[in-house]
Amino acid sequence: MRTKLINRRVARLLGAAAVMATAVTGAVTTSATPAFATGFGQVTGSAVDIGVGADDTVWVVGTPVNEAGGGNKIYRWNRSTSHFEQITGGGARIDVDNTGNAWLVNNRNQLFFFDGKQFDMIPVPSGSSGVTDVGVGGPNNTVWVIGNDVQNHGHSIYKRTGNSWTKEPGEAVEVDVDKAGNAWVVNQDPSGARYVFHWNGSSFVGVTQEQANDIGVGAGGDVWITNFTNNNASTGGYLVEKLNPDNSTWKQVNGRAWQISSGPHDDPWVTNSSHQIFQCPPGDCG
């Protein structure tokens, strides 16, 4: 196992203002593409990143790329209408807290928080000139970010407490946060390998030797990855896998994806290499 953690994404997200609830992009369909033969159903729309909160609120960073100030347009899923609604702003990376509000990174490496009406800029850690990814979770909505400095295994990792940031030991390129507020990260070593680590309260511990392109952790404790070593862009991207209860082996799911996020009921949402959006009903894919 490895002891160091990592870097990569130099990324993306938004320009702030008031909410603009423009109904866009739409309903869940019952016919999945061949990329997902079991469980997942396609949702009309397209996205490059996706985040699901503990209250099951879904936000996406849409397409086309760089269409809005600060990155791509931002959308929030409306369960009453089964459509995505555009929210003013632009970004590249997104996650959602337990009240359904989004945290966003734009393509200028700035960090934003949606306060229920608009995106407000949040100061980045003093040791970093910007951030490249954000994850939020746990009962107190603990926020973790990945910086934009260049390290051996990615970028520096920071945890937010109140209005302050603490740099934690380790380096990474991807981050998500579990129901206890602890981070799960993916690093990238000089050879390009990308391994998964979990924060145990004082340090990052390697999970398995499985490699991940992206990681998503649900509010119910489920952990998902898109497997970095098995990619086929023509059929959707990387294999989707779920961490087994032994915390050392993974269960392969029938499907391929690029980005992944999970809600409170073991119900992941994904985007694939063609930017299509899919959702798995609770328990159907695990």
C-alpha cells in the first residue's frame, strides 16, 4: 500500500449571481443505452460533473464546455417536474451538502457556495492560490478541497473548520466526503497511477490497490469509483465499482461512466464519456 497522496485537476467552475430558475433539460427515461444494461436509467440532459447531497438533491455541471462565465452552465434537478433547472453561474467541479446547496469550483480555481439564492465566493486556503476539486459531507457539512499547487502525487489537501482551512498531510486530485465528514481521495503518482485513500481522523490510509478515475461516497456509507485501469470511451468510459463491506474488495457493476456521486439511499448518479447522465434507483446497482 502507499502512504502518499496526490494531485491533478486544474479545474473550473463559476460566476455568481441570483438564481435563475430556467427549466431546461429533462425527464428520466426508462430506456438505458447499451452502456448500462442493468439498474441505471438515463436522464435527459448532459453533464461533465455531478453531485448528490444527503437530502438527495442533484446538481450538475452541464455542457457545452465554457459556455458560461467561469466554466459550464450549472443545473439543479427538480424532482417535482423531473427536469433540470438552470442556476445562474458557471463552473467545472461540484458537490452538494446535506441541505441541498452546492459547493462549486470554477475554471479560474475559485470556490463558491450556493446560499439558497446565489453563489457566493469563499476564500481559498491561504497556502494555495486556488482549488481544483471540492467535497462536502457529514452532519456538519464538512468541506474538503484539493489545492492547485503541484506536488509529487497531486495537490495539497485542505479541510475547512468554521471559516478556517487546515492543510492535512497528503496529496490528491479527487475528493469526496463520507457521512462522518471524513475525506476519500484519489491521488496520482508520477507514473500516472491513481489510488484511493481514506481519512481516518489523523492521516490518509490506503484503501485497496484498485485505481480510480473518480470517487463518490453516499450519505449511507456506500463508496463508488470509476475504475481508472479499465476504460473504453466508446461504451461510456470506466467500469463502475462499489466498495464491498470488507473495505478491501470491489464489486463490479454492469456499466461504464466517467464521474460518479451517490445520494442517501445507495443510489448513484453518473455521467459517461459522452456526457450522458444516468441514475440508479436505490439498491438496484449495489
